[in-house]
Amino acid sequence: MGWKRRKLKINYGYFKEAKVDKIIIGIDVGSTTVKATVVEPDSKAILWSDYHRHHTKQAEKVLEFLIRIGNEFADIEKENIRVFITGSGAGPIAEQIGAKFVQEVNAVTMAVEQLHPDVGSVVELGGQDAKIIIFKENQETGDKQAITSMNDKCASGTGATIDKCMIKVGLPEQEMAHIHFNDEKLHHVAAKCGVFAETDIVNLVKSGIPSQEIMCSLADAIVMQNLSVLTRGNTLRHKVLLLGGPNTYLPFLQQCWRKRIPESWEQRGYDYPKEVPLHELIFVPENAQYYAAYGAVMYGLYEPEEVGLYKGIEDLKGFITHGRKEKLGEKAGAPLVSSFEELEAFRKQYSIPAFKPATFTPGQVVRGVIGLDGGSTSSKAVLVDEEGTILLKEYQLSKGNPIQDTKELLSRIRDKVHSAGATLEIIGFGATGYAADVLEKTLKADVNIVETVAHMMSAVHFFGDIDVICDIGGQDIKVLFMKNGDIRNFRLSNQCSAGNGMLLQAMADQFGIPIQEYADHAFQADLSPKFSYGCAVFLDTDRVNFQKEGYAKEELLAGLAMVLPKNIWQYVVQIPRMAELGRKYVLQGGTQHNLAAVKAQVDYIKERVPEAEVFIHPHTGEAGAIGAAMETLHVVKRKGYSTFLGLDSAIGMSFESRNDESTKCHFCPNHCSRTFIDTTTPDGQKARYISGFSCEKGTVEDKEAVIKLTRERNKKKTLYPNLVDYEARRMFQHFYDSEPLLEADEVIEDIQVKSGLLGFGIKKVKVKRTFQRSSGSAMERRKGLRIGIPKVLNIWSTAPFWRTYLETLGINPKNVVFSDDTSEELWQAGGKYGSVDPCYPAKVAQAHIHNLLFKHHKENKELDAILFPCITHIETHLQHVMDSASCPIVAGTPN
């Protein structure tokens, strides 16, 4: 079989060689870049092309391209130019230049059909979206038809997720191109939600997993998510075309597709030409970035001549200068500051004073403790003397390994003291944050203090009696409610890391500005878009939509800063009356270095608590490290000695991180993929830290230790039985003997359900009727029926009813078969055939159906039916409720 591939050729010399009097311009306005092509309609040759990042100035970049095109093709009359535009930001621009809008999927489909008629599928990953196109032959007409699918809810599993996770692991952009996909050391990463993916990756970084393994795990999660969900139950057909920035520029992602797609073909029995090399079956074409722009032109060739006539650039100039703000002003919010005077007054009150490190003299002996906060995105360390004075501070972005980060921070502290000719004597070491556990084990830290307590101690040390501490870190939000100098309650962002400092940093990166300049840009805005608070991925989607509407970079940054307090107080804290919390607030955490974020928080608090006093911690980024140091001073003075290895031993420590088959836990069926971090000090002391386990069995390495653990655990289980586990088992067992069925024609009382007045609600009417029974032969047949029920969703609360109902009808209790418990193995085996992308509990239902069909439906024990009822309402124990309806996704999943 001969395989031929047509290339998207760019013929820059064609315009000079041939007489061209007509052109069609194709423009793709994406979430991060603008791409444009100029095509000669008869030959379909590209005469000109270019693409640039627009840094949120989409209309301005389109204008720049049109001016350049006008200069390049100055001899062509305007009435002989047509324009077709596509992409997420195309809508507002199209009408200004007379362009016809083309939906992205249609544009890509047209380009692929023109350039690659033998391609069977297209997978495109963009900055904010993912598309899959599958070409099939219509059985009746023989024509080729495209089945298209696009992510419809958020930007998880796209280029935006990869960009953010790349920052988390500390990998430079240029190194990404040198990673090769290796599936031998993969770790669990959630792909359904980009924020959960970031949280998983932070935990992997904390455990010392190498960056390359983390990025390969992310790639595998993204690929498997798209193969199981975006295909909508269909199977990709060969050849497969990979498009979009991530697929084009990340070789390890391409390699992952080439690994997983053939596996799905094998699993589904799809016949593909195995003699053809995989890089030809699944490939990235040349000039892949222009496919949507070129496809828009191909779409336009089928439109009437008068469609898409170019109007010129005057209306677009007017839109940029005046029309945009007039259009946005009606629904936009207020700016962060209304005047220069207001900004200056705010800066004077809330700017954090520059830290002046202590000076040391030759021969001086500096005695003190070190507190270290190993955070999700950065690590901070402070040197504090015996009186509690902060002598030195050190900060660095995480490089992907907490031990390496710690060694570098400690080394810099030592060098600063020694360079002055002084001697440094460390009398104690304390740690907090994500890295605290590993540092306690490897460095024998005196203190491993919970983050909330560390931040509380630091705030109280500087401000005394306070009411509320709000700490915003890179990955989490902590709000502490105080009383008499102690914590009385707290709230944490425990579900996900949405709406934190990392969100602001990621947005600044996407706009191409340093995070240190965020506030300067945000304060320049004259208005701001109104972001919806909550999920960070949805916020990013809002950002794309606001860009499309024409908001400038400065306005987007201001709007994002203003949504931060809503995420804190409405999404995390969820206390409607802030006044009841008190009036003295302390803001801390690295995010408070961003004055735009501080301004938004101060305004939000004072609007709701007018008499509030709001303070910024003078060492806002190092508050946790200071708290750890203060507690270390207290502990060491009380004990009279320190367990810390010593500064030189910690700096000179060597370590090895292993995560392979030898570290895997085999003490239960979960087979957790553990990480062993082995450390050796210069004097030969060794220690091992184990992470990545899901139960206490993972903390040990030999069978005797597991037996001891199990014995202790069984004693506790006897004293404190696990009622949740008991209920989960009994829920699906036979435990109720129903009364025999009544005789035929016996009068019984029943309830008839009718619609309420005007169709609202329901009403139940008592009626009397005769009992009806089926024939004796039907009863006999039911005794042999075998019924399967998936163990998902509302079956978990209604299983006893369905079992008893079936048994009452004459079904043998042994013939009521439930699927297995949800597990990673069950999901991997049967979760790749979905047609929609709901929440995981609904999505996993397909895997349970697969489990019933392929495990419990046996030759000698076949299932006669699967019972999976659509349950729209369930009785509730609550009183005075208007209704007790099921979630629409839950109720509709069986369909």
C-alpha cells in the first residue's frame, strides 16, 4: 500500500511569478496567538503567512497583519480581496473588516480534507481547547463525513494545563523539547481537572519525583483523557494527524499518542496497517500552525462571491480606539484605583518596607535557628537569633526537589555569614509546608510544624491580638479565625487550588510580563471585566472570552486581582457576614507582594467591615518560615538540645530518589508506586524517606513490619469498627426476607402519582385496586433469570430496594449480581468508551457496565439483563423540603 502525504506549502515566489489579481485572507485569532495566510483562490497556494503572540491585543495584532498584507499586495483592488476568520477571538473582529466567521472545527476539517485526503482522524490540542475529528464513510451514499468533538466545559487537558504544570516542576521551556516519553515510571495525575492536575504535580514534586517523569505522567493523563472522553465512544481511524502547539512542539506528547492510540486499536480490534511505521500513521505535518487559517480560506471557496468582502481597516481602527471601550463600558466593572492620588495613598500605607539584613563583623559568633517553609512553588528560609530577631532571609522558586532546594537555601545563609568573617552556630532547625515531612526525616529537624500553626505564630509575633489571618500561597489559601491569641477555627482550600497566587502568576506568564510588574499593569486599567469566582480553569476560560470581547491586558489583570477576594471569602470561607469574624485582619503569604491583589482584598474587606483594620505582614512571603523558627526556638530552649544534623552535614548531604519496581508496595492489591529518597551525610549517616503510599503499609519495607502493623490495626478495628465499610458491604447483600406475594385479585391500597397544579411538583393520591399476578410459567422463568446492576451513583443508596424488589418477584438472591467496586483497574479496563464528559462518578458508570458485560457475563453464567434505572427522585430524611430530585447528570446517566 502506498502512502502519500500532501504538504501545506508556502509559495512566497508565486505572487511574483504569476499574475495574481484576487486573494483570500484566512485569519485564526486564538487565545494566545494570531495566525494569518494569504491564498490565491485558483491554485490554492499560500502566498504569505505569519503568526505572532498577541499578548491579549488581538484586534491590534490583526490590524498589524492586515497593514502588512496591504503593503505586500498593494496592486490588488480591495473588492478583489475576501477575508474568512476563525478562532476563539474572531467574533468581535469579523464585522469590523467584513470577514465571514468560520467555526474552528469546520476550518480544520476543510484544511485536512484538502491537504490530507487519506487521513482518518485529527487530534488538535490548543492553548484553551481540544478537538478530535474522525472521518467516516457514509454507508448509504459513500461520501466522507466528519464526526467532530470539542471540549465543551473548560480548558483542562490543553496547552494551558501543560504551561502551568511546567512552571510547577521548574522546567525551562527549552528543556521540554528534549524530554522523551517513558511509560515505565508513570504516576497518577488527574486529567479531568487542570487544577487537580496541578495539585497532583505539586505532591509529586514534594515527593522528589524527577521532572521528566512528572511531565510524562501529565502527557499520559492528557492523552488517556482525550482518548476516553473526546472520542465520544468512537475509535480513531488511521492515519492520525496531530495539530496544535503542544502536539507540534512537545516530542514526548507526540510519542505518548503513538504509544496509546495503537493500544486502543488493539483493545478494540481495529484493523490498521501494522507494516506502516507509527511516525507515518500518527504524524505532525509541516506548518501545522496555519491549518485553521488555511481551512477558513478553503471554507470560503464554497461561499458565494459576495460573502467575506474585505471592508478595509478603518472600522477596525475605530473599534480599537473608541468602539471597544464604548461597548465594554456598559457591562464592565470599576477599576482597581480611580485616581493617581488614591493609588499613591494606598502605596504609602500598604507597600511592604524593604528588608535590611543584619551585618556581621569578623570574629563574631552568630547563634540562631533556621526556619524553612518548603512551599508548593517556592521555598523560603530565615535565620533568627536567640532573641527572635530576623537576621537573614532567603527565597527561591522550587527546582522540583525539596532536599535540593533546602541545601541551596542553607548554603546561601552560611555563605553570607562566613563571607563577613563571622562564624555561624545553628542551635536548631524547624520546617513547615509541603516539604516538612521529608526534611524531618532526612535532616532530623527539631520541629515539623503544621502550616496553619506556623502562620499563626508568625502573625501573633508581629501584631499581637488579631482576629483573622488570611494567608494566600502559591497553591493554597488558609484563613485562620483567632481568639485570645489562639486559633478558634480555620478554613482551607481543601478541594482544589483554585484562585491562589499561582493563578495570578500563570496569568502574568500568559501575558508575557514578570509577576513583579503585575500590579503596575493592573493599576493602569480604566475598567475591569467581571470574572466569575471559583474554578481556576473556568477563570482562564473567562479570560479567553473577555479577550475576545476586546478587554486589554491591563484590564484583565485588574479583573483577575479583584476576583481573588471573592475566591477567598465566598468560595473558601463561605461566611456571609464578615463583621462577625472581628475587625483586625492580617494579610500574609507570597501573593501579598502583589499590590494589586492587596488593593482588591483591602477594598473587599473594608466594604463589608467599614471599621476593619487591615495589616500586611512585614515578611509576608516568609511568614511560615518565621513561625517555624519561633517554634524551633521554643522547643530547643525547652529540651536543652537539638536533633538537627548540623548545617555542614545538611549542605553536604547527598541524596538519591528512586521510583521503580523495587520501590512499589506489594502488601495489598493497590500496588502503590512509592518513592524512596535515600540520603547520606558527609560523615556516613543514612536515612530513608518514603512517600507515595495510600495507607500505613506503605511506610514499611518488610513482611514482619507489615504483620506487626496489621496486628495493631486489627486491634483498633475490633475496638472501633468501620461502620462505613460495614454499610458498603451490607448494602449489596441479601439481608431482608420479603413477605410472599398476595393472591391474584386481592384488593390492596396503592398510591397514584399525579402532576401538581399547573404542572408544578407532584401529588400522591391514595387509591384501591386489585392485585395482579403474572402466570405460573412466567414465575418459573424468573427463578432462572440473572440480573446485573452497576454499583454506581444512586444505586449506592437504593440497592437494598432493587435487590428486595427482584427477590420478591422470584429472582434467586444469588442471581442478583452487582459490579465490582470502583478501582483504577476497573476504570482503565472499561472507561474508554464514553460519549459525554460528565463528572467522574457518572463517567465511571460505563466502566461498571463494561465490568458486568466482560467479567460477570460468562458462558456458563450469562446475564439476562442489566438493571440501571433512571432515578429522578429519592425520598429524603430531611423535612420541609420543596423537592428531593436527583442531580440531572445522575438521573440521565443510564440513558
